[in-house]
Amino acid sequence: MPSVFLKTYGCQMNERDSEAVAAQLVAKGYALAASEAVADVVLLNTCSVRDNAEQKALSKMENLAGQFRKQRPGVLLGFLGCMAQSRGRELIDQLPDVDLVVGTQKFHRVADYVDDLLAGRRDKIVDTEEERGSEATIKEHLLNGAAKAKAVTAFVSIMQGCNQYCTFCIVPYTRGLERSRMIEDIVAECRELVARGVKEITLLGQIVTSFGKRDIPEREGKSAFVQLLDAVHAIEGLERIRFTSPHPKGYGPDLVEAYARLPKLVESAHLPVQSGSDRVLKLMHRGYTRARFLEIIRQLRAVHPEMGLTTDIIVGFPGETDADFAETLSLAREVEFDNAFVFKYSPRRDTPAAAMPNQLPEELIEARHAQLLAVINEIAERKNKACEGRVLQILVEGPSRKNAARLEGRTRANKIVVFEGSERHIGQLMDVKITHAAPFTLYGDPAILNLN
Ligand code: SAH
Ligand code: F3S
């Protein structure tokens, strides 16, 4: 059977979509190629959230279409996902060697389309249609596949799309309107994963706190999302639950309370703040103020003082003044995030922010990016250092990505710990004593603890 190489750009949702596509291809008998050099089909699952993500995938495809295809004329080339959705046929006009363009609501059709193209039944295929029910089609998993020795953690897609329309963001256009899966279906998928050995599940969506908002009524003060957390929490054998990404406006009392009530819901939250300035938050259409954001942080820390907190911040939004940026710096200092993704504002097609006045010069954005990153990193390192000497519970995931001779796991607060262990530790929850903190990684030792 022909082999497929699938390269993924962007967020965890894209990773998950690629995994489902790969699983569907494998189910049809395709092999997964270890590299593009030996593949019969090369698919790029793309990201549109910033321009540089698009440029990366475009230049990769240019390379594939150029020299690479001369050497391997039969190879089939395709774009999937967000950029495929937003650019559609235009991608084939620009790069005529591309055979396949499949948008975000048609991932489940990729394997059939590849069949058709390879069999010569069709020439070029572009499918960026919307499809009712497509939110329920990302469900196949590739556990214990070629890439993973033993899957301990898994992502489960619970919804697609976003209706928030932040003024800088292309996602509502590439991913469509919010559509949620049924709680029973999600739970069934999670149950199956746990039966196959998975210990930790991350529930995924662009705005998970809006899960089921329109279809599932509140019950006993619990939003649909918290009802889902309850249902997943009840699965026996599951040890940990995470989710990403929530929106601050979805952090109602029921969700804060869920952290106290549900022991499997780990003490970790990724809470995208974007800016510390109320004026900018309003221009971004974020739907909360700085004060409200800080209140959520206080509430979460009141429940779990050790809560791991990470965020996304954009610098250089149109019209961002020195004073606005100073508010972002002060918010970062006040919250003391464990880590943050700091992004340079990138104008996206069709978004309101791209047409706003006062687009800032690149050098200013660069300078603010460097300044904020320095603050974020300094705090992150200090917080990591504070873990030295402490005993933390980790879930062992497998060989360390930095050093395959060692293992790595993550703490409940989502910090990576590297330690010396053996195969039998994989998939186990264990306590490790943190012996050394590097800026982004902790090193631990289980043996010391065993002597206690
Ligand atoms: N809710 C989604 C957001 C997707 S985009 C999620 O799952 O994370 C991820 C992050 O990219 C956003 O939180 C934002 O910080 C950043 N981002 C989005 N659009 C951007 C743009 N136009 N320029 C720079 N950064 C952007
Ligand atoms: Fe984008 Fe805002 Fe939704 S960042 S994904 S429009 S919450």
C-alpha cells in the first residue's frame, strides 16, 4: 500500500486532527511514512493564526512541488486544515503541483480523496464546504502507533469553531461557528481510550468553556462544560483531566468550584489574557476586563495555591500605546504566570483588527516582544527554581524528548520532569523529588523518595 507523510503546523487541535486523519488512513491500509523522502503522499496540515505559520507551510510546499517532485514525480501533494479552508482553490492557482486542498470540516474525507487521486479517478480535489455534524468526526486515535511507544495521554476533541470573534483572530473564519459534540459520545471515546491504557485526557476545543452552551441547559448551576467534566471524571481508571483552551469569560463559579470538587482535574489552567490593558481588551473584543481576569486568578489560587497558570499574550495590537503595554507588563508581574506564549500581532485577512488605524511598526512590536518575554522568562525560571527540593506527583509519559535514555513525566501543574527510570514506570503516577530546576525543565529523582 502507498505510504503517507503528514506534517502538522500549529495548535494541539491541529495535532489531534492529523492524528485522526492518520488513523483513518491506516484503517484503509495506508502506511505512515517516517519522512517525506520515502512517502507516496505528503500532506501538510496547516495553521493560519499568524502569517509566519502560513508562510512556513507555503514555503514547505514550494520545496515539495519543486525539486522534490522532480525526483519523485508520482508523489501526491495536499494542504489540509485552516489555511486550506481560508484560501481554498487559490492555493492550487498559486502552486499548480498541489493535488488536494481539504478544509477544516472535511478531515474525515481525506482518506477517500487520497484513494480517488491515487487511482486516477479524479485529478484535483478542493473541498472546503461546511458539513453539518463534522464536529463529531474527529474521533479515531492512533494509540501505540509507530510514533508512540505506549500512549499514556490523549487529546479528545469536544467541539469545533468559535463564536467569540476576537478582532485579531482568524479562527472563527477558518474553523467555523461553535458546534459541540454530545456528552455521551465524548465520554464513550474517553472510556475507550482509558480501556486502551490512557491515563490522562486533554479535552480540546478553540473555546471549550462555551461547550454545549446552546444545546445543553444548565443543571444545578452547572454549565454544559462542567457537566462534561463531571461525566469524564466518573470514568474509572482515568487519572487526570486537562482542557484547552478555555476563555476567561467562561470561568464561572461552577468551573472554579469544579477544581475543588474533582480530584482528577489537575491544578493547571491555560488562560489566554492577550493584554493587560482594558482599552486594548475592549478593542480586541475579549469580553472581560483586567480586574475580572485578576479576580479569576485569585479565585483559582484560593482553591489551589499551587495552580500552574499559563497564558497567551499578543504584543503590538493596533493602537497599543506605551501605557497599554506597561499594563500588560504589570499584569504579567502581578500574576506571575508559570509560562506564557508571547505573540507578535500579525494582521489576518478579513479580521476587523487588520483594518484598524495605527498598525504599529515591526521594530516596536519586536522590542515589546523581547521586553515582555524577558519578564515572562525571568518569572518562569524563578517559579521553577522554587520547585527544587519539593516532592511532586508526576504521570510518566515515556522517554524524555531531550534525552531518550531518561524518562519524562508532567506534574499536575503541567511542568515537565526528567528522571532516570525504567520502562515499567511509563503510565504510572509517581512522586519524585525535584533535584534541579533548569529554566524550562525540572529534574527529579524517585529513588531519594523511596528512602523516606
Ligand atoms: N482559543 C484558541 C485561540 C487560538 S489562537 C486557542 O485554542 O488557543 C492561539 C493564540 O494565538 C491566541 O490566544 C492569541 O494569543 C494568538 N493569536 C491569535 N491571532 C493572532 C494574531 N492575529 N496575531 C498574533 N497572535 C495571534
Ligand atoms: Fe480566536 Fe478569540 Fe475564539 S482568540 S479562537 S476568536 S476566543
